[in-house]
Amino acid sequence: MTEQVLKDGRFVVLGALGEGAQGRTFDGFDRLQGRPVAIKRFDVRGAATWKDVELAEREARVLASLSHPRLPRYVDHFEEDGALYLVMEKIEGASLAALRARGETLSENDVLRLLNDASEVLDYLHRRVPPVIHRDLKPGNVIRRPDGSFAFVDFGAVRDKLRPEGGSTVVGTFGYMAPEQFQGRALPASDVYAVGATALSMLTGRQPEDLPHKGLAIDVRAALRGRSGRLAGVLEAMLAPDPDARAARIAPLLEGPAPRGRASTPAHSGRVDWRTVRDAERAEWRSARDARRWARHEARLARSRARRHFGLPFPFSVVFALAFTGAIVAVAIVTQVAVPLVLWVLSILFGSALRRAARDVRAGGQRALENMERSRTWLRGEEPPSRREAAPRARVDDEAAAPAVRIAPEEGPEEDEREDEERSGRRRL
């Protein structure tokens, strides 16, 4: 890549050194001080969340406050062209990940030196107020210098504050993370676990997840296959899955007697030290007990997460979800069947009501016509049709039996005039 100049020409980017989750690291040169540097770039515009930007700024802030010969020295940090840059001392050497990629492993003496150097660095970080927790110690972040010493780099996942509620972001690398980090609880003992996993991986040349396990714990003695019992005891104490049972510091393990474990009988002795065997069996029993406790703890955490998610105890929440789903299905089925049936019944009732209304209208019209006819008949002075229809009619079955009909004499003109005068007189009165 072509040379890139940063911060008004002070820093020159020469090439790429590596890439991680928090950004890319480049080989650079400081023209002002005339020495090689490592430049870490984090693209703010390409950040997935604001938490990534916060971690990048925290790395620069924490590194500026540290001063230890086994840690890179802070040089400068700045923002340019939408990216954050952290400039630090370049540590010469090769990372343990690069050595393992070439098929190299570390001897027991090299591992003991790694543990000694890590002990100094962790004591320095963890004794600060508040303690600084690296959270991502692994072979890629450990540099072996040409003189055989080890340095620790990449503080992109560092935590420099202890939250009162006890939670933090889950950050780290699978296989080297302590179990409590999966719950978001990073402790000083978490860095001890990561150093132990790194040392064991460099001894065996295998990833921690590929090593034999006993319950939740790595079976260190099975992984080492009869190597130094003292080193195996140290790594067992560092890799205990329970943070309360794990060693909080590395220095006491290296200075004191080897932790108890399954010790083999010395070659020069023909007797079996039953006391040692009993202690080893007790240690294995305690390890199995701790594994069971850890499993129960994980089960309790899972139930607690379920209760927080559903707002009800887990079995009741499942029953509630099934009942709610069944109710929705029942409503859908009833809607498909009942709605057409109800519409059909309503159409029948509505049709019957319309027919009754039409019949009532026709009957009312007929009655109105009859009443009108009666009124006209009455105005003409005639007998209403209803009376004429109501008068009984004589049925003449036999002319002989029929009653005699008296025919009144016809009224002459004189009688008509008399009636008219009577009517006129009544009108005048």
C-alpha cells in the first residue's frame, strides 16, 4: 500500500500489521520522535453500534494512563477523516498466534516465563483503582520479544470501571473467555483464566475448546499427558470454572507449593501414597461438585431470563402462549362458520319482515278504499255498503213458501213537492 501521512505529516503509515474486531493495526513511523510505532485505526462511520466507538475511545484513555515495561507505551490519539487513530509504541517480536500458526509450541520453561510476566502485568492492572480488566487475553494479544520476554497488547476490550449493578458487555474470544464472561461479569480472575488457557494452548498446540474436558472444566492433566505435575497443578488452579474457586493471582501459585491434584507415585518409591491418592480423589469430587453447582446456577439464570422475558414463571408463560394461540385459532374457525350462518338467518328474517310489511300495506290500502266508499255512500244519503251486505237475504227455495211482498204506492209529484218544502222550512229554522 502507498504511504499515508497522518496528523500534519507527523505519522507515516507503512503497512498493515493485523486486523481485529475493534479496527486495523498498521506499521508506522513517528517522524517527530524518530521511532517506529503501531497505529490502530477505527472507522467511526462503519461502526455497527455506538458501543464500538465507546470501546475505541476507552482503549485510548486507559492506555494513556498505563506505564509498564510489558505494556505498549501510549504516544497519541486523534480523529481524522472520520476515523479514530491510536498511536502506541511498536513492540518488536511475534505474537503467540503467529508462532502457533507456524506449528511452534512453547516449552515448559517458556510457559513459566509467560506466567511470571503475566503475573506482573495482571498485578499492576488489577491493583489500580478501579481495577483495569483486559477481558481479551489470548495468543494473538501476547507478543514474544526477541529476548524471550512477553508483552501484552490490544486493550480494545478493556474495562476500567466496575458497575454497581455488576453487569458489563460480553467481550472476549471463545475458548479463552472465563465462564462468567458469558454472563457479562468480567472479574480480575477472568484475566487469570485467559492467561491459563493461553499457556495451555501454547503447550499443547491446540485450541482450548479442542482439549479434553471434565464437566465444565478443562482436563489439564489429560491434555498435558504426564508432563510436569507442578505446572499442571498451577494451570488447574487458574482454569477452575467457578470464579470463587479459581486463583485470583498467579504469583502465589508460582511461589508456593504445587496445588494438590492427582500426583503420580515417585519412580524411586515402591509404595503407594494412599494419602495423596485420597486427597486427589477429594479434589476430583470437589471439582465434580463445583461443576454440578455451576450447572444449577446456569439453570437458575436461564429461568430468570425466561421470567424477565415473559413476565411470568416459565411454565405458566408457555401455557399462556399456547392458550392464546388456541383462542386465536378458535376465533378464526368460528368466524369462518358463524358469520355466513348469521347472515343467512338475518336475510330470512328480513325477507319475512318485508313480506309482512307489504301484506299490511295492501290490507291498509283495501280498508282505506272501503272507508272511502262508505263515506261517499253516506254523503249520497244511501245505506252504507256494509249495512246492505249485513242485511240478511231471504232465500227463496219455493215461490209458494215465499212471504208476500207489499209494494208501496208510488209517490206522485205532489208528495215530492211537499217533502221539498219541509226540507226548505227546516233549513230556514
